[in-house]
Amino acid sequence: MSDLPGIVITGASGRMGQMLIRTVTESDKARLVGAVERAGHDWIGQDLGTAMGGAPSGVIVTDDPLEAFSGAQAVIDFTAPAATREFAKLAAQARLTHVIGTTGMDEDDIAALKPCARHAVIVRAGNMSLGVNLLTQLTKKVAQALDADWDIEVIEAHHNKKVDAPSGTALMLGEAAAEGRGIALSENRESGRDGITGARKRGAIGFSAIRGGDIVGEHDVLFAGLGERIILRHVATDRAIFARGALKAALWGQDKAPGEYDMMDVLGL
């Protein structure tokens, strides 16, 4: 077992963190060697298994990421932009594969990863599922085939605890649509409509967000023309699909050169 890649999970107590922990623990291709939480969290110093309400695991939750990273080959990180930036620096120091599923990252956050990628493999994606990445490719292809007479709207739904909107997946789909159309999403994005907004701008890519209940994740890309519509859809019913994709990315990165990658690279799409 000791020759299997060691994985650290950041944000261990979170919904996604716990799913990642279970996924790595149940895998026969990797081993869980560390769990990180923010300073002051109740789990710090506790055995991870006990903190999660189960049997002791032998992994002690720490607020010292560098210590956790020192004995690992990869870190899987679904936290917050500011935390991810710090983890990226430490992962680069430790020469780890850094899998980033953090959403809500802006251009400055993403730019801050570039120097880290000179020393570490960074796999970053708005969504780690196979189905969503196929949907991204389809979105690009359809956008290439249709001109600006077709309106594009990305509609996403998530649980009521999600703190950012649009979702990282929705933005990934919007970027794919913009790339297919040969335009910049930043200059053609339309979202947050309220009140008298005026007519829709020709060629705009719109975003609509729904938050409620325990929705895992639903994404529609709507192409609306005169008299017809095309709808591409992905529905996630189990958060484990993202954890399995993230673990796949962590294992894929073990023999790769330092640099920035995404799930398209991992899946060979």
C-alpha cells in the first residue's frame, strides 16, 4: 500500500471534502495521507475517521498544510479562491500534483497559479465529471455551427448552500460557447437580469442561476433561434462523480511535467 500515491484533502470537513475522503479511502489506487482544515476548526487535532463519525483512520486533521503536503504526492482542493492560492504555493514547494476544483476564482486568482505551475502539475477544472466535459465539447461544436441569430443561455441549478454564482461549470460552458463562436466571454456575458433591462444584446451569452434544496448540479445550454431551440443538458445526481473525477486527475498527474492542465487533458478529449 505504501507505494500508492498519497493524497491530501483540503477543506476536509466540507460536503465535498468528506466525499473526497470517502472516495480516496475506498480506492485501491491511492491512499489518504492527510486532511487539512482552517485554523480554529473543531476537527483540528482529531482523528479524521472519528471526526466524521466513524472508526479511527490514523489520519490526524491539521491546520498546517505544508506539514500535510510533505508526505504526499497529490493534494485535492475544493475550497475557496484565497485558500487555493496559498495551497498552490505550498504544493509547488512540495512538487505535488495539485487538483483544483475550487469555484469562484477570478482572473487574478487564476493568474496567481501560473508561477506555481512551473514547479507543480496543476489540474484545474470548473467541473471534474466526464459527462460535463463532454457537454463542454458539444457546446463548443454547436456554437461553432450557429451564428449570432441564435441566443445562448447557460442555465444552472445547485443546492441552497452554494455561495457563488454562476457556477464554475456554467462559466466553463460559457467559455466553450464563446470559443466556438470566436468571441471573448468577458465582453459578451449577460447575467443578473432584474427590472427593465432592455432587449437582449445580439450575440450575448446569458447566465441564469437557480439555488434550492439539495440539488447536486444541473446545467442546460440553451440555443434559441426563431421557431426552434436546441438544449444540451447534464444532470448530476451524486456528488461522488466529481470526487471520482478529481481522484482520476490526481493519479493522471503523477508522471506529467509541471504545468497547467484541465480535465480535457486528463480525459484525452
